[in-house]
Amino acid sequence: MPAAVYLELVFSRPEITRGVTRGAARLLADLGYAPLLEVGLPNGRRADVMALGRRGDIVICEVKSGIEDYRVDHKWPEYAPFCDAFYFAVAPEFPDGVLPPEPGLIVADGFGGAVVRDAGISPLSGPRRKALTLAFGRLAAMRTGRP
């Protein structure tokens, strides 16, 4: 009789981060947004996912691969001046009750995601929205390929 074989699947953090990022971007696209990954902001920070809506609204998602990632990273409030709505995006196994209640919450994996908690809306000023939208469009165009 063959011996039982047990497999334990262990995912590294980069794999979790990639999956959550992909799922959050897919969800935003399903919701009518145009997402870009790894977007530099004017304050020197980098948004994991930034998405532009049909009406010009801007959403930023900060991906957290696990509780340790959240606990060591306190820069997330610095994203608020550059979006209308801010979300954390986490994997399904992320523990409940750890994240602050103010930001929105997306739970995602490599295939998609769901909005678990809506983000509060804090509209950008007109000049800032225009500057961010132009920068977003230029970045998207540059990423499509250079002549």
C-alpha cells in the first residue's frame, strides 16, 4: 500500500502581492475603471493600483500581502491627497479587524475580487484632478510602447 503524501502549499509574499494586485485591478476594470499598476505619485510615493473612472474619479488601492506588511507600512495616509477614494486590497485569508475602518476594503485573489467595504469619497480639487488625469494618461500611453 502506498504511503500517504501530504502537500502543504506555501505562497511567498510576492506571489500573494501579485495575486491580490491582479484581482484588485480586475475588479476595478469590471467596475468600469481603467487601472494602472505601480504608479508614482507627486509626493514620491508609489500607488500599487491607481484607476481612472468614466467620470474622471480616481481610486487608489494599497495592496497588503499580510498583517506584517500592514504593520510595518504606515505611509498609506499619504495617498489620500491623490485620489477620490482609497482602498486597501488584501487576500481572503487576511485577518478581520486589523485594518482601520476609514478606507475602503477589497478582498482579492489572482482571479478577481470584491468590495467588502466602500471607501469614503473625498473629491479632489479641479486643478489637482486635471494634473493627475494628464499624468495618468501620459503614463498609460508610455506603457503601451515606444515608437
